[in-house]
Amino acid sequence: MRVLIRELRSDERGVASTVGTIMALLVFLTFLSLIVNQYVPVWMKDSEAAHMNTALGNFGSLKGAIDLQVLAAQAARNAGVFYIPATASAAIGLGVDGVPIFAAPTIGTLKSSPDSGPFTVQFSYLIRGVPTPVREQSNGTIDLDVANRYYVPQRVAYENGAVIRYQGDGQVVRAQPTFAVIKTNNSLDISFGLVSLYGTGAIAGTSTEIVNTQVFAFDRQDYSGFASNAVIWINHTSRYALAWYTFLNQTLASALKLGGTYVSTPLDQTFTGMLGALPVYQITSRSNPTTGIYIMQLKLYNNALVMPLSVFRLQHAQVQIGVGDNTQSVQF
């Protein structure tokens, strides 16, 4: 039995289509690589940067809503009428939607922590010559933590009436809290506000969520008649205390325009505002690199001979916070 073997004949007509297909694939892969490696990172970086700026504005609206409620409570108190608490709502965008197929979404986590960021104010004043101690405290922080992958990872926080922007290489107060220093007739008139937050809650994603706030208690006291050696202590412990150190120090320096001494170490820094040989205030910041927590301490001295404390106004507001559907409210 004979097997016939047919000879293979070369045909150049199929070469053009094969080469054309390969070239088309190369052009497509080159274009796809350009999108993935160049265009998408730039697009996502711009989107994440824009989102952080928007989030900062959202927290500014949150602060404004609480401040307006505090003013309403103060107006009701001054008028001698009953204050009816009202609930205000602020929208906060959590994260950034990704580019389908090319990039995953950037997730943000919004959390209310009523036990974090404690502030304490402590001093004594005289009532008919008798020293009377005062100690006030506030707690609570609202954080938006966005783990940006293309832009710098950042946090935006509301703490004791301030909006703070935080990232690995620095932190700054962007919306100022209640702290006023007035020099009148060579004496000090100082006002400071405390804002306590109640209610825990957390939510993560890229959606826009609502944060509800309700000021349910308000109190203000004006203190005078300090002893000659009296000192007002303002202490704060949190990851944002370095921003508070900078803000309080700049406010005091701008209002009083004093010289002084500055001492720093790799972990600590202290500035003492002096008038002649006597200290008017001293502010210190200490850091724990292991925990990332800072401790801020401000001391305001009553120097009867050079710059006495005439009035210290202390305002305290208590706010119920609602974050997410599973918010745990504290009932009063």
C-alpha cells in the first residue's frame, strides 16, 4: 500500500494578515500600558487630592454646624429661655471611586471616638480670699482616615472645635477653635472653649455619609480674682497635639508679641514667653515615637507686677454625634 505525501507549498498571501494582527496587538498593548502606567496614576492622584480638599471643606461644615448650635444655646441662656436642642447634619465623602478595570477605589474610614483626645483645664481662683479649684475636661474626636495610594495618605479630624489636617510629615489646624487672647491695659483677657463629643460609630467605603450633631448641654463661666502665683494649666494628649502646640503658640505670640526662650530635643520642644525676667506663658510638646501620640501642655502665669490675668473665660459644650447606622448614643 502506497501512501501519498503531498508537498507543502509556500503561500505569501497569509503573511500580511499575520503581521498586521501582531502589529495591531502591539499598538493596543502599548496604548494600554500608557494608560495603566501614566494616565491612571495621574488621574487617581488628582482625584485623591481633590477628595482630601473636599473632605476638609466637609469637616469645616461640620464645625460650623456645631458652632452655630453653641451660639444658639448661648443666646437662649442669655435670653433666659429654655434651649431646645436641634440636630444638624453634615455630609462627608469617605473615599474615591476607582477607574473601572484599571484602578481600585480608595477607601476612607469615618470614626467617632468619644474617649480620645482628652483636654483638661485646671486652675484655682479666689472667692472671698479662699482658693477654689476648678477642673474641666473634654473628650472626643471625629476622624476621616483615607489610605490614599497615589496621593499622600491623610487624616482630617474634628477635635475640641478645631479641624486638623494630618499626614506622616506634619499636621496643622485648618479651622480654628475657640481660643482668644486679648491684652488690655497690660493685663490678659483669655477665652478658651471645650467641646465634648458623645456617641461611637464607624463606617468605611467610598460613599457620602451623614454626620448628625446635637448640642445638648452648654455652660460658660468667667473667672477672675486669681492669686498672685496662680497658674492656668491646659493639657492635651492625642496624635494631633503637635498641631495644637503650633496653633496655641502662634496665637499667643501674635497677641502678646513677647520674646522668650526656645528649647528643643529630637522628641520635645518648649517655648517660654517672657516679659523681662518673668514668664507669662510656657508651652511644651512631647512626642512618643512608638505610639505616635503627642502631649501638649500650656501654662498661663498670673504675674501681678507685669501682666496679670484679669479674666479667664471657659466655655464648655457637650455634643451628641451620630456616625453611620450603628451609632451608639449616650442618653442623658
